[in-house]
Amino acid sequence: MASKTTAEKLATIQKGYTLEGATIELGAAIIDGELHKDAPVRLPLAMMNRHGLVAGATGTGKTVTLHMMAEQLSTAGVPVFLADIKGDLSGLATAAAGSDKLTARTQSIGQPWQGKAFPVEFLALGGDGNGVPVRATVSSFGPILLSRIMELNDTQESSLQLVFYFADKNGLELIDLKDLRAVIQFLTSDEGKDQLEELGGLSKATAGVILRELVGLEAQGLEKFFGEPEFDTAELLRTAPDGRGVVTCLELPTLQTKPMLFSTFLMWLLADLFEDLPEAGDLDKPKLVFFLDEAHLLFNGASKAFLDAITTTVRLIRSKGVGIFFVTQTPKDVPADVLGQLANRVQHALRAFTPEDAKALKATVSTFPVSDYDLEETLTSAGIGEAVITVMNEKGAPTPVALTRLRAPESLMGPSEETLVRSTVAGSALLGKYGTAVDNPSAYEKLTGKAAAPTGPAADTPAGEPAAPAGYDVDAEARRIEEEILGRPSSRPPQARFPRRILNPSTAARRTGRRVSLNHARPSPGPRPPGTAVPAAAVAGARAATGRHDGRPRRSARRRPGRRTQEHGTVHGHPIGARTAPRRVRHIVPAPPPLTLPRPPCNGCPGNRQGSCQCRPGHPPSGINRVLPGKIGGRQL
């Protein structure tokens, strides 16, 4: 085939990019090393929902390309979502200042340039950064995306799906990470072993792996992201009062420490949009354009289920009027099934410094249509702010490949002043809706019988008061516990209130001169019904009696194997007392948190005030707390 002349190449590009509808102006074509401002390169606005790829080596101008495209989309009334990895994109909120260099560039490509600021909304994952906090519930996030964050294998991922199924079937709301942890701990406990057997396929070893990964997520501070109020993805579809689309900028100052969360969160946003938006068909302009920066983080080591979810979302969300642009370094970072859905291509320069780079270059060239350019040479010699472009025209056919000098943004190419960002966030209408985290009753509270902490307006449980179920009689429960302790009918009158006096067994023995045994031969009347709350007074008593804030026994109750102890009392068969006993303990497990209630006083004994009741033999002094092993809310105490 005879080579074309420059005029023929120019005519081909001019004809290929002559479009009728609204367009995004990308720049001017470079042919045979010469810039032609009379050969503009455009992208049809109606084809933005056919998705695209922006690729190139580090430092070749990918972020500036996003910046420029977002400005024109906003001007056309199209909302934009993009992630601000380095903080540069916050400059959209500040008008750029002109310079001689900038003027020379814009005039060379025929761009009428004027500095402008654009409507920007700043978001931050869980409030990490300057932005309106964005949160999602664990249930909404789902087991597949959560498995991706925790880097679980296929077996562990399927086990996590069983846990979600159990929680949904039993009405256990999974709002934050502690809810998921509580459900897994319940299923692996004695109370939940029957339900675990019914589920099938979830071993205790696998549950242990999942629990360890959850602890790892909390250690990274990710518990701030999971919770309520959940971010409504409809907020991404807003326009400003002047008709311009709002540019939603997700601030990611700590991306390097949580890259997997960032990439998976973007997929959650897309999946949520896909479920909520109605079918729209072919529109004159998209409802939203989504830029997925650092796209390689999405696919590295992804499971088959995760890749299938991405492929399905990309394939079908087009009909909802949403366009997705993946931003990465080479097309090889994107799986073939996804890459085949990306009709619009903006390829910045590639560097072939290593054999692997050379292979990536050849693979990239093979994905472009046949063109008049030597693409291997063009892609390695393109300058900063230049890219090889081919898009889908209004008839659904690819446009000619064109090396293009890209337009310059009209807003600041760099970060805005921090004071401007903070004032924008403070004046946002979304801050009042999402600014304060709330902790409503959910699976954790239902399984442990504890009340949710009042962390926001939506938490309506009074501070310090555990939530008790309807019809729960605290007085009757106290009498039952007293009978369990004493081994005889309770002398406690109904609705009586007694002064609380907290003594632990060691103190009791020291004051009375005799040991206090906490074991009784009478069998337990049975566990408390699941979900029953522990009375506040009992919980406070347990903490005071054990001498620890968390209610765990003193160190003397947790001797290492081989220690000799003299038992002042036992809890679940575990000794409590000082070292000196004659027997060797083979293995001692720390006692679970005890449930304690104050002993009713002996009102007829004058020595009662001194704690030395003498009215009948064997009667212990008033106010000494007893420790009762029991089960509250499905949790072993």
C-alpha cells in the first residue's frame, strides 16, 4: 500500500472527527510532526456512556487530561465523579491564572481560553481527609467486595457469603465491622453451633481467618468507613443552580495505606448506582461520568467473582446513562473482558526501558485500529500533554487514530488553597446529612444484649442505659439470680431496692476471717433468653467486683499453667485466690466476664453495718457480691 501524503492524512482526520452533536474538545491533531489546529479532535458527548480508557506512563499528563475532560463535562451539565489521588484535582474549585507559556499553547491549538472555577463537592472516605464523610454499611457493601478488601481466597469468600446469608435470614443488621464480628463469634460459639451446622461449609478455622482479617481492617482505621448514615449515590447526580454539573472529588490523602479499600469502594458506588438508576437507553448526554483512577488496583489478584461483577457492571450500566473511564498505566492492567467494553481511548506516552515494557508497548499497539501512524514510535516519542486518540463516533464506528496535543484546563492545575477546600466543605449541603456518624441498634447489640452508644442524632438510647427487651422484669431476674447463689428461695421482696455494696472474694475473706465459696450444688435453672440485656447495676457491680474496667477477673484468676494456688473460690472451675496451694493446675482459661448482683442485707442484725452478720450460722455478711456463671444474649459470661 502506497503511503499517504500529509494532506491525505489531514483530510482523513478532519473527516473522521466532523461530528454533528455536542462534543468534548480534546485538542488538535499532529501529523508528520506538525500541529494542525484546523484538525480538531473531539469526543461525542452522546458516546461518553460507551466507556473509555486513559492510559500512559507516570508523568505523561493523565491527571491533566481528566481535569480538562471534567471541566467540559461540567460545562455541558453532566455531573462528574473523580478521585483525587495527589490533591491536584481540588484545583477545579479555583480559576487558573494566565501566562505567556499558556497563551502560546492555547493559541497554537486554536483554544479560546479563559480562567474559570467549577462547582466542586469534596468527599472523604470515613472522614479521612478534607471532605464530607462517606460511609457504607457492611450489608450494602456485600460479601464479594468485602472479601476483596480482606484479600480472602475463594473458599473464605464463599464462607463469608454464608455468614451474610445467616444474618439476613435472622434479621441481624450488619451495619459496621463489629456487627459482622459478633455474628461470626456467635456462630462459632456453643450457642451458635447448631446454626453453624445448619449452614454447612463454614469451618471454625475459616471463621478464625475472617475474624483475624476483620481485626486487621480495624487496625488500619477502616471501621470509620463502615457505618451510618450511608452515603446515597444519588448525591453524585446533582447539578449546580447555573446548570453546570457538580464535580464530586473524592479526597484520598492516605491511598497508599488503603489502596484496596479505595478501588473497591469505587466499585461499590457503581454497583449501587446500577441498582438504583432506571433504564435510560441512548441519551444526548450521560447522566454521570465516572473516572476510576489507579484502575490496576481493582484487578490485581482479584477473584473470579469480583471480576465477573466488574465485567457485568461495565457492560450493563451503559444503559443507565453512566459512563466509566478507567485510568491506568497500560491497557494490560485491565482484563480483556473489561477492555473490550471501552470504546474511547486516550493513550499517553509509554516508556520501553525494560523487556517487560517492550512487551506492554506491543500489546498496546495491537489494541488500536489500523492507522497512518507508526504507533510504536509515536507512543514512545509523544511529549507531555500529547496522546494517541481514537473514539466512537455518533454512528458507533471508531474514528481515525490521531496523535493529539491536548487542550489546557481553565481551572488551576494544582491543589486549591486548603482554606478554600475547608470552607467549601463547611458550606456543603451534604455536611449536615452525613457529617455525624450514628450507631443504631444492630446485630452486635442484639447478640450481646448491649445498648448502642449514642454517637449521633439517630441514636435514641439514653447514655449509660442498656437496652432491655419489652416485658423484661429486672426485679424477677434479680430474685432468680439470688436463688441461684444461695441455693434457697429468695427473701427479696418484689420491687425492692437495696443499697449496693461491692466486695470481691478476697476482701470478704479478709473481713470475715473465712473463705467465701462461690460454688453451689444446686443446678442452674437455665440460660437467660437470647437478646436479654444485663441490668446496668449488675454490669457496674461486675466491673467493681473484678477490679477491672472491662469486667475480666483479676490477675490471680488467670495463673499460668503450673502455678500453685489456694482456691478462695472458683468460677467455671477456675481458681480465684493467692499462690500457696498444694495442687498443680494443668491448664487454666481466663474466666469470662462475671455477672454480679448485690446480696440483700440482713436487716435484723446490728453487725450488718460492719459487714459481720452474726444472726445465724453460716450467713455471709451483707453486700458481698456473688459471681454467677450464666449466658446473656447468646454470649457466654
